[in-house]
Amino acid sequence: MSIYDDLRAKASSMKNFNLRQAFEQDADRFNRFHVEFEDFLLDYSKNLIDDETMSLLRKWAEERHLKDAIKQMFSGEKFNSTEGRAVLHTALRNRSGNPIMVDDKDVMPDVLGVLDKMHNFSDAVRSGKWVGATGKKITDIVNIGIGGSDLGPCMAANALTAYRDRNIRLHFVSNVDGTDIAENLKQCDPETTLFIVSSKTFTTQETMTNANTARAWLVDTLEEDAVSKHFVAVSTNTEEVQKFGINPDNMFVFWNWVGGRYSMWSAIGLSLMIGIGYDNFIKMLEGAHAMDKHFQNADFTENLPVILGLIGAWYAGYMGAESYAVLPYDQYLNRLPAYLQQLDMESNGKGVDRDGKPVTYSTGPILFGEPGTNGQHSFYQLIHQGSHLIPVDFIAPIHSLNETDKHHDILLANVVAQGEALMRGKNREELLAEGVEERLIPFKTFTGNRPSNTLLIDKITPYTFGMLIAMYEHKIFVQGVLWNINSFDQFGVELGKQLAKKVLPELLDKKQSLKHDNSTNALIEKIRKNRH
Ligand code: G6Q
């Protein structure tokens, strides 16, 4: 019997597993299924698991050589096999002083050099030493980027709002829909606005279109040579940055071993560093580094990313779950689900294994979420009573950064109650005892047995926030290894980059003959007839 047979057999033997009973029969269940690490407490006891499930899942991880895979990633081996690249976002937050080698070269001097350059620049902008072309202090930073060059810093800037300098406003423009840049520019004054064009390739259509619009807006009011005072670039592509007219002195580099969606720790975080300051940015890196060490060294029985990865893979592969919800009970984390959508779904939304063979099992789940308690008043209905199994991660800080009267106790009461309700449900006897009419019993019944993890964080700080994001990065890594897929390429995303380039000239030129299917042809014809 293979481990997969064992896991399948275990899943079918757990068909009648009941969480409510499991808790009633086992006073020690929480003790056995929770982990504390620094300011984190992960309660994973409200999952459809028992000791044997966990030990089989750990055996699966061993058979997939997860320990070796972790070593390979951290040591700079070309873990991204399709693109022949190392996967070293962990080097960006390596605070150990140890070298990290890629192709026989220590990357740490370059990493620390860019951090220094970001430090000087962000200090200069924050203090007013760096001024615009007319000598005025910068008040608005506009990060222009998309996908990995937007979601990370945008989400982090939101999450760490409490630590930000309120005299500098941060804007994130990503969509090629002109509304995005237009509405942001309406809030800005060219004399006091600094644009950070963030693009690994510096060829992304959306970003370059927005950057050119921003440049035209600036030059319309100020002179052409104002560009050097109002535009900086974050990229791996010096040539394209120069072509755009940005002085390489005002360029912050990163490297092809940093994947887009793993790049918020790099110079892609420049807007964030300007917002929260260098010291807070370093604290965020330190938190991520602490999680990196935990991931590398903690036993699998106590390893947060490993436990989360195993449980998620159990639901996806053996319990029939197709989706998964991340529900932060913290308004500052309101962009976390959107960020994790990319991190998880772009990394593990793969249909072939590392050898290019179609997979015969489920890989990454569909991820969604909203902050609690807002989500409770909308889609939680489906999680409680719908026909799908949707495992949930609740995330909540014990201390609020805005302790206002009873708000935070109410918030925490909600998150705890939701986990309990999903687990226990509500049965006929309980409803009858409440005096519910017989005809309404089926509608008011909650089957329960619906799983959740609860992550309590003492408080959201740059450090704990760094830990949190690194934890999810590594969870996704664990699942990629279990499923034998490459979590670090994204050919599906690249398709989009190519397709529109073909259609655009056809939209603009009525004379071009169309050779698509008749639906696509008709849509193009309708648009060009009405627009041009
Ligand atoms: C991330 C993806 C993708 C990428 C964007 C932006 O992992 O590759 O989201 O970050 O397409 O790419 P550029 O940074 O090259 O503009």
C-alpha cells in the first residue's frame, strides 16, 4: 500500500468522524492540536483530523522529501525548474549574516546594498531632503505596477497603516483601466508627487501604459527634465528603465531569483518603506526571517507552515474540498485575501507535475475571503449551511491597534463564536429546546463538522506581519512539494500578457480582417464600430 492508498483509506474511514463528538470525548484535543510560536498561536484542533491523519500526512511529507526540498530552496538551488531559476525571496530577509550562494556567487552583498540604497532614498523622501523639481517636499507616492509588483506593497501598506507617516500619502495604480490612474492623479499635485514604476520586466503593458500617462501628466505642468526628480524605477531590466528616461542612479534593482508574487521584501517594497520607514521595514524582514528559521528547523509536528500545508492538502486531495477561505478579523488586513489569492492560486494553480505530466489529483484550491465581521453578513451563509466543504483560516490579533471601547472584544467574540459554530453546528434537539417550530427545523439546522484553523496573533506589528506573510509563503511551498508541481512559474499569467497585444491593433484598425472564432470576431466588430 502506498501512502496515497493509506490516506484514501483514512479519508474513507473518517466519513463518520464528528468534530463535536471528538471534542466531547477528548479533553486534550486542543492541547494536542495547537502550536505556539513567538506571538502566534495556531489552533488546528477544529479540523477533520485525528492523530493518525496527522501522522499519515507527515509520512506523505517525508516520502515527498519535504526536508530536502526546504534545504534546496533556502540554499539557492534552481528550484524553479521550468525557468531554471533559484527561488530565494528568503535571501531578501536573511538577517543571519550568512552568505547565500547562487551560481557560486554570494548574493547577500547585493541584497544588502539595495537595502542601503532604499534606506537612503526613503529617509531622504520622508525627511524632505529629496524634493521635487520645484523644490517642494514630496507628499504623494504613486506606485505603478501590477500583480506581484503591486499586490504585496499595497496589501502591506494597508496592513501597516498604523505605522505609516501620515504626511505622505501612498497610492497604488495597477489597472490599465484609465480610471485607476485618472482618479489617483486627481488627488495629486505634480510638484509634490513621486512615481515609483515597479516592474520586474519593465515591459508589462498595463504598467508601461500607466507610467507613460503619469509622465505625460507631469511633463504637462513641469518641464521634461522634472522627470528625474519625480520618477524612480524598481526593476531587473536596466536597459528598459533607461529607455523610459529614468536615470539608473534612481533605479532600485532586484534579481530573477525573486518571483513577482514573492517580491514585496525586495525593492518592490520601496513605496512601503517610504510609508513605514526603514526601521519598520527591517522589523518586517526580521519577522519573516524568524518564520524562515522556524520553517527550516522546527519539527514537522510543530512547524506552522508544514501543519497548515498538510491540512490544506488533506482537504484538497482527500476530503473533496475545492475552495478555502481566509478570514482576517482585522480591518488592516483587508487586502490579505486578495494578496493570498495571487500567492496561492498563481503558485499552485497547476495542472501538470514537475515532469510535465498531467496531474491526476487536485492541486491548489480556490481561495477567497473578506475581513470579519463583514463576511459574516454575506457569504458565511454558504460556509455554514451550503453544500460545499470550505475549510477556513480565521486570523485575529488579540490586541487591537485601535482599542476603542468594546469594539475589539466584540470582534474577538465573533471570531471565536464562528469557529465554534462551524464545528458544533446546531441540531434538532437544540432547536426544539429553543422552541423552534417543527416546519422550520430543517432550515435552522446546522450540520456543523465544518473545519477551521484559528491563528491568534498577539498584535499586528511589522514583525508579526512579516511572520504571517512568510508563513503563508511556506505553506504554499509545502503544498507544491506534496503535489510535485512547480509553484514558481506562471505561464497562465503570461498568456494574458501576449493575447491582448494581438487584438489591440485589430480593435484600432477597421480594415484588418479578423480570423478569430465568430464570437470573438463579433465582439471586436461591435467595439470598433462603436468606438472608432
Ligand atoms: C507574479 C507574476 C505577475 C507579475 C506581474 C507584473 O508572480 O509573475 O503577477 O508580477 O505580471 O510583472 P512585472 O513586474 O514584470 O511588471
